[in-house]
Amino acid sequence: MTKTTAAWRITDDKVIEQFRAKRGAIKRQYPVILVTTTGRRTGRALVTPLNFSEDGHRLTVIASAGGSETHPAWYLNLQANPEVTIEHGSETFRARAYTSAEPERTRLFDAQVRLMPFFGTYRRQVKTREIPVVVFERIGDGEG
């Protein structure tokens, strides 16, 4: 684990602990969901707090990795296994993820940038990859 990864893990662990202790009612500048993926190499359940926006009944996230030139680990895990568990407020549900394609990708990215301008900075900063926009659709409850 790199020094940067370790620092993010400490920050993420604090957000996860606070989110669960307060049943999702945490005060943050931007909304957060917890996404549990299956590790592509380990098979372990891995929880990641992510900023999100809503598009109808779907939740969307930008796989920016803080403006990194590489995809975040949680995104790579989704590519291997798109079924996840999402904690949204006090609700927990299963969902299936997919990477949006154009023109939906740009529409969703722009919508999230309007709410969270820092994602626009990441888009301008990243030169070697297109930052994916991930859509989560509920499964198992009649939606999606």
C-alpha cells in the first residue's frame, strides 16, 4: 500500500465509521454513499465512500480518483463484478453498476460538476484517460 493509498484509507475509514454511526445522516459539503464492491483479486468485501448525484431513480458517481491518471481500485473492482451493496442514508440495497457511454456520460458528468465543481477540475487535469461515470441501478426490488 502506498503512502497516498494509506492516507486515503484512514480518511475513508473515518467517513465510513461516522456514516454508519449516524445511519447516513452525516453533515458533509457534498452527499456521500457507501459502496461495497468485491475485490477483484481478493474476493473480499471492500467499502468505499463516494460522492454521488441522482439521475431519476439511479445514483451516479464519477470515477475520478481525485484527478489521478489511473482508475480508482473500486472502479476496477466494478469492472470485474458489477453487483454492489449501496448504503444511501439509512437505506441499504443491492445494485448493478455500469459505465455510462456517450452522450449519457457527458450529461451525467456535467450534472455532477454543477453540484460539485471540483470534478470539473479533475476533468481538466486528467490527460491520459477518460474519467468514467458510473451508474448504479437497484436490483431485486422491481426497479432497474
